[in-house]
Amino acid sequence: MPDYPGSWRQQEGERATVSTIQLVDVKKVWGDSVAIENISLTAEEGRFLVLLGPSGCGKSTTLRAIAGLETVSAGRVLIAGEDVTHLPPANRRLSMVFQSYALFPHLSTAENIVFGLKVRKVSSSDRARRLAEVAEMVGLSGLLDRKPSQLSGGQRQRVALARAIIAENHICLMDEPLSNLDAKLRHDMRVEIRNLQQRLGMTVVYVTHDQTEAMSMADKVVLMRDGHIEQEGTPEDLYANPDTTFAARFLGTPPMNLLDLANGPDGAVIAGATGVPIFAGDGEGLQLGIRPEDIELRDHGGIPAELLLTDYLGADTIITARIGDQSLLVRVPGRVRIADGERAALSWAPEASHLFDATSGRRAEARETTAQPA
């Protein structure tokens, strides 16, 4: 990793756990409402961990518990192996970036960035040095005299990032920092934040409901649901091997198809359809999961389906198809047009099939499928 000026960089020989974060059975309760329960996770030194999930799943509460902005009801929070559960935020040696930017409107860009240093009575010469380094790093060197009202949304987000970086903490917590930006700016800022994290070796815990942010930025994703951890792992792990139907549907655009299965005369079939069995044995009580991009359209040799409509996206086309009385999506490259009532055969490779228990939503034991290209 290249060296960058500043005293905050982890030096050779320093403990490897200087910014490792651990939550052990953390619980937060408000009255009769449980916000998070039995949350145990580890954000490893210098890694980018994303807390992902829908609104109300507990991801921001988990982040605030790490920061000390929420007092946990049970469990422990450890930073660098030290129990900080009852320490105030100022003593946890971390920085935060919020969705709202939280900039002072009457202060210039430079004054906003160094505000925390002035409060901590850092010398003016040290402030000036660190300001110059950080402003160049985030592309704000020519904007230091401007007020927040004179900056674009992306520039204001850079000010918030610079303020977090200049504190020279090894840990940065980010709570949906890109939600207020348009799609193009979100992409640009994703790239900038990830590059900064890697260059500086920071440990980042990042909260988002946007699976694109999680997939493109994270070393590890912690998918949350209803105050619990649904699944954690690399983005590739969660996408390729979802543990539950919730994980299968939450990750992926368009999401994984889930089709109810039933018992047929020669094995499991897609409910409402007849003919080609999916695998030998009973299908009742199971759901079949298939990613849209894993399905191939064929003239014969697969499962008969009716093609209903297309959604052309430029690089590819999303086709809505129907097997029996169930709909599913098929993703094919380029532009595809279909005729009214057109039919096709759908096939996929055996390893593209995912089986789930229809009641619990948990992954079921794999079976050898028969729906594959001839």
C-alpha cells in the first residue's frame, strides 16, 4: 500500500487490531420494541464492511451502537480488543459521515473541515498542513473559501468526507452518505470513497439500503432483517449462495426468480405446469430459485414457457415469461423483440438452481436438476 503523509496512518509494527471492531451479542430495546437482537459481527482491520438491509432492519442502530450514539441494552462493543461499550463517542477514536452532511452553513469549506481540530485545540500550523493534504486528496483544494450553499451535493459530501479523514482516526462510520445524490454522482462517490478507504487503510463500516453500493464497495456484507443478521459474507458469496429467500431476492437486479414446486408423475415440477420434471422426487413445499441471467431461451429441450413482454435496457433485455400460472424474468444480452403469444423453452445449468424450503425460507438440500441445455 502506498505511503501517504500524516501521523494517523498505521505504522509498521503497530498492532494489527488497532481498528478491528467487534460486536458480541449486542441488543438494543426501546420499551417493548426490539431494534436489534444478538448482533455479533467483526469488521476486520483495514476492511470495508457494509451493513445492508431494508428500512427498519436495524442497520443504522447497529452503526450508532458502534459509535456510542446509542447505549446498548445488552452485549459488548469492542474496538482494538478494548471493551468500549460504555465509553462516550469522543473516546472511541472514530469518525462519522452522515446522510445529511451536517455542515455549518456560515462556515467556509476549510472551516468546516478543520472545525473538529479547532475544538481539540490542534495547533494552527498542524491544521493548515492536514487541511492541505486532505483537500488535495478529495479534490477540494480550489473550493476551500466557498460556503456550503455554493457547493454541489457531491462537493458537500466531499467536505463531510474530508472532515472525517482529517481527524486521523483509523475507523470511519458512514450512515447512508450517498442517499441525497443523483445516480451519476452516487457512482462517482462510490468509486472515490472506496479508493480513499484502500489508500488510507481505514476500517470502514458503511450503512446502506442500496444493494449496488454493497456489491461494488464491500469486502464483507452483513445483510440484516428485522433486527437480526440474515447472512454475512463477501458480495460474491451472498449473490451466488443465498442462505434464504430473503437474501436471494434482496441481492440482484432484477432479483432471483422464486418458483413454487409441486409433485409431478415423474418428479418435482413447477407448480401449475406440466411436463418436464425439475428433479426426481417430491417438490411439494419447496421453491426453486433461478437468477434471470442464468436462464437460456431455446427452441426446444427445456421447460415450455410463454413470453409476455420485454423491457429493453440497452446492454440487455429483461423478458417476462410465464410457466403455468407463475411469472419469472429472463435476462438476455442485447435487444430482443417477441411476438404476441410467442413461446420458448427455458433452460439453465444444474449449478444455477437453488432450492429453498417454502415455509421457512431457508436453503434446502440440493437435488440433481434435469432442466438444463440439451
